[in-house]
Amino acid sequence: MAIYKNRTDLHMHTLSSFDGNFTAEQMCSAAVDAGLATIAFTDHFDVDFYEQQNLGTRQQTSYEDVTCAKEIFADKIRVLVGIEMGQPTYEPELTEKSLNRYKYDFVIGSIHNLRKTPDFCELDYKTLTQDDVYSLLDKYFEEELILAKWNGFDTLAHLTYPMRYIVQSGRFNTDLRRYDDITDEIFKVLISNGKALEINTSGLRQPIGKTMPTDNYVRRYRELGGELLTLGSDAHFTQHVGANIDDGYQIAESCGFEYVTYFKDRKPVQVKIEK
Ligand SMILES: [Zn+2]
Ligand SMILES: [Zn+2]
């Protein structure tokens, strides 16, 4: 049983994502079964892989399938039409053109890879030293700050994403406190721009065993004045729709948040956290 009322899960993928497995309708059905009140579909649009992933076509099928599912499930659940823009700052013109193609409710901003480099999930951590890992993270957090300043999204997704794979490799003992200044700067930019921070709960079902970012970052964002917070399971399978969202709510509450946020027509709507 869910602990919280009116729960939102604003991060999930359909077959239109290269790593998706189910249709928007199947995911909606799972969301209704999970008792969610609001969901957002956020298929991948990793702009620097536009050609390789045939994103022009994928974007169209995603938009059409999600819009169709939204109508079918209109009396059962609030469905928001979103997109996960990966690395938008690497190809700003293509990003802008693509975002203007459809009318989205919600845009996620993500960094999955450094420039001209594979996804952090594809790097061979066995060949890396701890110094190499820090040098990757130096660049990663710089890119996150550039992304935050770009400001073309509604929520900043899964901050600390590379840690999922760095921890999983089991080879390093990485201390992220050396990045506290830059993460503070990222949060200040989000706050002054009126953008949200995402708690991505997918890590809770993976070896890292933690949300991205972890609660200490959520607390710090709040301390600095952050008010907009989105929650997302990052489900790629029906069985993960809404997974660990209650844990996300618990973190939000324990960090001093009274509301979680969803976006409709790119505008934030605050939903009171209630049990
Ligand atoms: Zn992502
Ligand atoms: Zn995602």
C-alpha cells in the first residue's frame, strides 16, 4: 500500500526510447494499478546521438503514442507529455528546434555522457584509476553547471548519475564532498531560475542503493531556498512504474519539503505532501 496521497512519478520511458520496453498504454495501465495520481512520460532525446538513434522518428512516435494514451486514460490518471533532453547544451540549436516541434508539458534536463564520449554506463571502469574517476567527475559537474545555466528544462534529472556506475564497479571509494561548491552553485542557479530538482529513485533498485541525488543534496537544495522538487522512478519496465516513489516522498519530507511539483504546460504545480 502506498503511504502518500496524490503521488506523482514524473520520469518514465516507453518503447520510443532506445532502452524502453513497453508502450505508453501499458505503462499507464501499470501506473493506475500502482495508484499514482500523475505521471509524465519522458522518452530519451540524447541530442548528441540524434542520427545514431534516429531521434526525429522516435520523437514523433513518442509524442503521438503518449498523447493517445493520455486521452485513453483521461478519467483514470493525469498524464503529462514530457521529454528527457540528454546533453542539450552539446547541440543547442538542434535542441531548440526539437523542443519547438511539439508542445510539451514537461522537459527533463540530463547529462548521460561527456562531450564526444559514450554514456557513463558504457565506460570500462576496470581500466580507470581513482584519479581518472575524479577527472571524469570534475568534467561531469562542470557540464551539470552549464546545463543548469542553459535553463531550457523544467527539472534537473538524476544529479550524480555517474555514481551509479562508479559505485557498481566496486573499485573506488569516491568522496563527492570535493564537489560541494559546484553543487551549491548548481542549486543556486536552479533556484534563481525557478527550476526544479529531481529525486530519481531508480538507484534504490540498483546496486548503488541510493537515490540520485542522495538526501544530503536534497537537504542542501532546500537549505539554499529550493522549493520545486520532482520525483521520478525512471521506469523502463511496467513493474518499475512508481517504484520507490514513497521513499522519494519520505526523503522530501525529511528534508523539509511540504510539496512536490509536477509541470503542466511547462509551468510548476505544487502538490501538498500528504499521508
Ligand atoms: Zn536519464
Ligand atoms: Zn530516464
